[in-house]
Amino acid sequence: MSKLRYDLGLLLVLALLGGFAGPAAAAGKTGKAATAHQTCQKLPQDLLAGDGVYFGETHGTREMPELLMCFVRQAMTQSRKPIVVSLEFSDEHSPSWAMDWAHPSDGRTSEAMAKLITDLRKLHARTGRVSLAYQTGCPTDGIPSEAFDNRCMAEKIKAAMATGFVIAYSGNSHAARLETPWKSAAALLPASVKTVEILFSNNGSAWGAYNGGPPGPSPVPGRSDLSGISGFIPGKSPGFDYAYVIKDITPSFPANKAP
């Protein structure tokens, strides 16, 4: 047997052994398999044909920021446009940035969100096609209100639209195109930005101030009527063009420091 054939045979054996041993080796001392990238469906062409997509989330879950990262990757493969990901935070250079992360209250500053931001930065550095933008922190002379916050978010999302295809991401109340009791951020955007609500079918839990209690892991009811459904479907709640259904949510705890 030639040395080349011997080396190829050895490599094949090692590869096969690695394949059998992989999950056990990845589990290590924790007994948990290595986490792969979240998978998701391709974005419908109706979403890609416009100027952007506005995804609404339940704050404080592990799964939803992971899902958004998957949507960003899908958009990169399905579209040639530059991608701008707009998140519900103040600018990174503002005093509010560090303060929000140091004093978690509503689940936005979770470990999963910190990982999302870190991964988006890496994607920007590697490809140059993805950039980050932020939605809050507009100056005001008076007392900020929900109406003001939504106007601010809409203005900043519109500014991001000038530089690429926008994937905006915030809480469901902002992402639903509603006119009352005040105009939501989505209602102030053109119809060329489609809205998508991320829903879950099983009862789960998220980190936040849910159910009138203090911030922490809280039970959140799922949509049992969507059991057995996954992926994109027509919108199920007022103000949403589409819904994206996943099965489960679990809490993501505060990162406690800015990424």
C-alpha cells in the first residue's frame, strides 16, 4: 500500500471515530451537547421585496435573539443588499448604554441579547455587510412618554433604512402596527417595512417583570392554538403581517454588563 493511500485510510478512520465520539466529547463534564446555530426558515420574498422587516419579541428569552441571528444570516444569503440590524437600545456611546446593562429591568439586557450583539459585531468585521443601529435615546426637553419613545424608535429605524435593508427588533408592542392608545413605532414606518411577531406554542418562561411581579424568571403562556405549527404564517395578532412560530421559550438571565 502506498503511503498516500495509507494516510487517506487513516484520515477516514479518524473521521469516522470522531463522528461517533463527537456528541459525547462535546458534552464534556456538563452532560450537555454543544449548542449549534439556531435554524429558521427562509424569509418569504414578500419580506425581502420591501425596505425591511420589523420583528417583535417577548423580552428575556434565550430562543428569540438566537432566532433573529438566524434571520440575519438568511437575509445575507437571500439578498445582496447591506443589512442594518436595529435594536431597542440607546447608542453604545451614550450614558444610557452602560446604565441599561448594569440595571436590568425588562429582559432586554439578557445574556442572549449580549451574545446577539457580539455575534453581529463579529459578522460585521468578517463580512462588512452587516451593521448595527439603535432605536432609543432621542433627546427630549420634557418627560419621555410611550408616544415619544415610539416616535423616537420610528425616526431611528427610518434613518437606518437609508443605509440598507433594515431588520428591526424590539418588544411586540412597538413592532405591531397599531394606532391606539398611541401610534406604535411600526405604525409610523412605511408599509414597505413588514411586521412579524415571534410566537411560541408551549407555555414557557422569560426573564422580566411579567404578571405584575418583580423582574425575574416568569411564566408566560404560549399559544396552544398554534401547537404543531412552526415557521412563518399569516399574522395572528393585530398589527402584524406575519407570525413566526417556535415551540418553546426559556429565560435568558441578565448579562449584568454591556457587551
